Amino acid sequence: MIKKCLFPAAGYGTRFLPATKAMPKEMLPIVNKPLIQYGVEEAMEAGIYNMAIVTGRGKRALEDHFDISYELESQIKGTSKEKYLKDIRHILETCSFSYTRQMEMKGLGHAILCGEPLVGNEPFAVVLSDDLCDNAELGVLSQMCKIYEKYRCSIVAVEEVDMDEVSKYGVIAGRVMDENVFVVDNMIEKPSKDKAPSNLAIIGRYILTPDIFEILRHTQPGKNGEIQITDALLEQCKKGMVLAYKFKGVRYDCGSVDGFVQATDVFYEKFLKGEMH
């Protein structure tokens, strides 16, 4: 059903300066793989093989990562080190990658709108790769695709957060529709604790229907003077239906140093046990 996954990857990654001065934050490694590769693998697990990446200045490393390095291949061909390229070779053989640039940093909503020429007039997934999601059974995007097949509308992934943390997220209010599925009645971007409608926070996984592009074109700048996807989704839920899905699994906020270190510890344990390549 969902054939394309959009990766907004134009942000500066200021919380990781100076490391991100010359390296995209999406290329920060968790053990032996960059963050964006985990996102691509999650999309592949969900049966999505067309990756559309919105980049910005200084992000060429993303394009180089999802390409063949002939010199490297030649150097390690036939050696014991060749096995380390197995995963990325499989990705390159299986997926297509297309790129466009976000010229100005105008928010996530604007980044998604920049991806319209790559996505076209069809439903699509969105992955923010600094939200690293882990579930042994079924990835978050795979879970969401199953819900999309049933309801055919935009879906946001949500998790319960501490009320002291709500000001960092878009927060939804909704009615229970199905197991862990809510019909969204309201959503507010980065509300103060006393204004938050719930503690269900939106994280970096979305399935969006293509009418979101027209809504984004007419969405006025909101919080921090940016075009917020939250505002566009609120408009969409007034006209139709938007669902929130409380996913199964664990999310690591790798946009923060604490979350990045936590994810590294967890995935290193998996690496030692041979649970990841």
C-alpha cells in the first residue's frame, strides 16, 4: 500500500555540535550503522523500497552512504572485512533513492512539503531518523502500515511521556477507536504543561495522505515561526480523519545526547549477542 518513505534530513543537529559541524546528524553512528540506515531498514521491513530524502547544505555524506564506493569495494574485496558491507549492499540492491534540498530551515512541515516532487500524489511514510525505534517483533512503520490498510487516512505515532516533557513535542487529544488507536480531535505543538490536552506525544513516524501537501501550502508559520506538520494535521483532521497510534516498542531520542548514549548502550549489547550485523 505505502510505496515511498520520506526522510526529512536537512536539520543542523545543533545539540551535537561540534560533531555535526561537518557531518550530518543522520550519519551519527549507533554502534556500526548511521541513524538514517536504521530508518531505511525499518521502511524496508514494512515493504517500502523507494526512499525520498530531503537534504540541505553539507549533507552530501547521506548521498555518498547510499551509493557504491568503488575504491573501498576494491580494497576489501575477497578479505574478511567484506562481510561488513553486506547490509548496505542489500539496501543498494533493493531500494531506490531520490533527493531534493530544503533551501531554508522553515520547520518539519516545510521539509515535508519540499518532498512533494519526490512523493507525488500517493500516500507515503515519514521517518525522522533521530527517533530510533526498536521492537523485536514488528517495526513501528510495519505496525502503522497495517493500520493504514484498514483505515486509509493519515496516522501519527504517539507514546506516553511525562507531563514535564510535553513542551518538547506535538501532543494529541483523541478518542479511543481500536486497540492503541485514537481518533485525533486536537493536537498542539509544544504546549506548556498546563495547556497540554494529554501526555500522548507525537514521535518521528507518520503515514500521510497526499492532500497534506495542499494543506501545508496554506499553513501559516506557527510555533517558532516554522511551518508545523502538527498544524497541517490538525486542519486535516477537521476535514476528515487523522489517527494516532500508540505503538509497540521503544523509542530512543537520538537527537539528544542522553538518548543517543542510551541507544548506543542497548544496541551494543545486541551487537555483542550477534543480534545485529
